[in-house]
Amino acid sequence: MANKFDVTKWSGKLTYGVGAVGLDVSYGMFYSYLAKYLTDVLQLNKKFLLLLTPLARIWDGINDPIMGTIVDNTRTKMGKYRPWIVIGTLTNAVVLALLFNNPGITPGSVWLYVYAAVLYVAWGMTNTMADIPYWSMVPSFTSDPKERSMIATVARTFSGLGQGLISIGAPLILPLFSLSTQTDANGAKVWDARSFGMTALVCSAALIFFSLISVSRTREYQVTAPKDKFSFKTIFRTVGGNDQLRWFMLFAMLSNAGFYMFSGVGAYFFDVVANDTKAQSAFSLFQAVGSVLGLLVIPVMMKFTSRRRIYQFSLALCVLSYAGMLLSFKLAGSLMLMNIFYLLGNIGSSSMFVSQTVFLADIVDYGEVKNGSRAESVTFSMKGFLQKMAYTIQTVILFAGLEFSHYDETLHAANSLAVKNTVTSMMLVVPIFGMLASLFIFTFKFKLHGKYMEEITAKVSAKADSSENATDPAEPEKNTKQ
């Protein structure tokens, strides 16, 4: 086979990691700009949006673990992960493009609400089809904790690149596509329907391009066939029988919600409060730099401290940075000083996301030792679900704040002081509470660290060694190296 993938080499890690670029470009467009599109362009009722997001998450709570179980039971010559990544990215790209492009439905029509709702739910489902199998491959590559950390770090590096492409590029691209004659205080065109539609098409193309590169060059190792067929019992047993997975879901959801609050409210902040939409791009440049530096935190700090301490440090740094940004804006009115604190915050959040991916791989091992079943995809489906729940927390707070402060999408910077204070608080105050709560729960409830985790890893490795010579004709690539 010509295309070789070796997880111990940098080429193998890069081959896998590049797929995260496309996933996060789609993810960033949806989570950072959809709310602005729905309120300002489609002018959907904010009470409807306040209801839509929780209902969509109820369905995700059912759909995500089902998808994880389906992936676990998939048996093809390509393995069980890569076929779903292909299917998921292709369908997600189509849904993303349709979501940001109104086919001509009359504004205010009930059919526009139906159209938006169906595609909103469809985006979550198709994202799940790609995201779960992609990140589920991490524990299948190796059981070595250091290798897992490095693979997750590389993937998160590319994930940060995808986020950077959308967060830096979108505020610059959106006005270029705009046909509006209205401009802000700095002469930039106000974003219109064409702005969002064309930008979404670019993101859809990027999603397909990067994901197919990764799939075509990546292989799976140490793939364990599930003992059980698909059933809700399997899902409930995996989640209900793994206490560390449940605590992980809670503390990760709270910290992720804090992170998404900033990115989700940012488009409103720079339009309504700062009155400079292009400043968001410069702001995001500091985010990109911080994200890259944050990826160095784990390999550097691992030389003299534990992963547990690194994660605590990451959350504490996020808290301090949000507080610093709040004081910088309220007391000094300085966007530049906010940029500096934002850079520090993204050092913390970048390291935080890498650690969460590695924690999930550890939770898979813990589940195997405790319950006798690895269930990688079901476990990793919780990552996607908790991210969507974090986004739900963000959107509920966002749409509720916009509704009760009487936000007017036609006024932009001329909105009332109440709107401006609400937007500022949602972006800079709410994340602090989310990060602090996450830090508290992680510190006192998550026990997969130190000698206890070493014992679990040793048991899993011993089990893998005892069956390394076993072969499965249905999976010719399993347990083989090229």
C-alpha cells in the first residue's frame, strides 16, 4: 500500500491532524456567525430562536450516542471511522451552504422558520457524523499516553488553524461579498445576505477539501470490535456505568460554554458596542497567536508537572484573561489591551481543549477496565454532545439577553446603553463563572490522574499485548503496521 500512516512519525500525525481544519471551519461559521445571520438577515423572532436551540439539543442527546454506537459497529475495508468521516463531511458541507443561503422564501413566512429549523437540526446531525469518528480515532492509534497527547496536540493545532481561518478571515471576507450601501463608522460595509451566503460556500469547500485529504492518508490501528450490537442499552451502559465520563461532560461543558460565549457574542460586540466590525479580525489574530502558544503549554509543562496541574493552570489563565479584558474595556476603553489579555486567554483555552481530548482517551481506557467495553465512539460522541450543549447554554443566554434588552438589528451602534451593557456582560462576565465552576468540579471530582491512571493504562496495555496476534478477516487493516 503506497500511502503509509505511522503514528510514531510526524508525517502520520500531520496526516491525521489536517482533517481538523475543515471541521473547525464549518464549526466556527456555524457557532460564531449563525446567530448574527438569523437575527440580522433572516430577522427571525428571538423567542423562536430561544426555543429552537434547546429542542435541537434534546434531539442531539438521542442522536449523538446513537451515532457513536453505529460507528462502533461499522465494519468495512476502510475501517469503522473513515467511511463516516467522508459521509459526514460531504453532507455537513451541503447543509452549511443551504443554512446560510435563503432560497427565496419570503421573510416573516412560517416556511422560513421551518427551513431554518430543519437545517439547524440537520447541521448538528451531519456534524456528528463527521466529528465523532474523527476524534474517536485517537485512542485507536496508540495506547501510549505521551503519543496520545502529541496526536491530540497536533490535531488541536490544526483545529486552531481552522478556527483562526474563520475568526480572522470572516470579518474581512464578509464585507467584501456585501452588496449593502450601509457602512459602519470605519467605512466597512454592513454584512448582508450575500455576505453570509458566499462565506458559507467557501467554508463548505474547505470542509470537504481538508477532510478528504486526512481520510485518504490515514489508517486505523488497535481497533477493537464491539461485543454488542447497536442498542440503547449499550449507550446507557456506557454513559451510566462510567462516572468519570459523566463528570467530564459536566466540567468540560461549563468551560466550553464560557469559551463559546465570547466567540458567539463577538460579532454583536464589535458591531453594537465597539462599532468596528473589522476590529474583530485583528482581535482574532491575537486569538490565533494565543492558540498556537497554548499548544506548547502541555509538552513544556509535562516536563515538570502533571497533566492535572496543566489543566488547572489553563482554566485559571482563562479566568484571569476574561477579567483582564473586562477591566481593560470598562476602565480604559482599550481594545489593544483587550487583545493582549485575549492572547493570554487563548493560551489557556487552547491547552484546555487538547487536555479534554486526551482525557476522553483516558476515559475510554477507564471504561474498558471498569466495564469490560471500550466503546470509543460512544464515549467520544459525548465530546460532540457536550460542545453542542455548551453552545446551547451560549445561545440561550445570548438570545435571552438580546430579547430582554430590546436589541434592534437595524440600529447597529445606535442600540441603547442597556443593549451594549448586556452584550458586554455576556461576552466578558458570563465566561468567568463558567470557567470557575469547571475548575472546581474538575479538581474535586475527576480522578483519572497519577498512579491510578498509570494502573489503568498498564491493564489496558497488558490486555492489548495478549491479543496482538489475533486477526479479524473482516478488518484486514486491524493490528497491522506497514
